Amino acid sequence: VFGTGAFTDWNISATVGTNTALILFRCRPNSTGGSIKFRQNGESYETTYNDAGVSQSATALADSNTIVYLICLTDSSGIVEYMCDVDFRVTIMAYIK
């Protein structure tokens, strides 16, 4: 996914179907460290992380040699929203419908 600085829709229904699903993402910054957040499409509240830089759906990573696993729900159409400040490699590791 590309660093946008704002929440952006990501339609993953081709992978998880057009339904609500719980997704496990593997996230790694492409080059430098950065932060990434996920939330259910249509959610108006911001996801955040604690002082240690971790939550279930948002994190900050030091550099490209680090990864994190995050979880998030899609909406009923299979869409999540993400926001990151640098480009990330994001892999869907698993999902539950």
C-alpha cells in the first residue's frame, strides 16, 4: 500500500469476499520506518497505538527490517481503510468470514 497520510479505502473483496471478515495483515515498510493504521470502512474514529508503538490495528515501525501483524474488520463489502506515512508491503495472511 502507498503512503497517503489520510485514510484510504482498500477493496480486498477479491480475496475475502463481499462480506464482513476479520483480517490478519503482515506489514513491513518498504524502505524507512513509518506508521500504518487500519480501520473498518466507514468508521469515523481514528485507530491509534500506545507508547510502545503497538495496538491490534495500528503501529509504528523503526525500519524496513521490522514487521508487524495487525488485525481489522472489513465492512460488508470487503473493504478496509488504511493510512500510512510511507509505502508498506502488506500481505493478507489469514481471514475469517
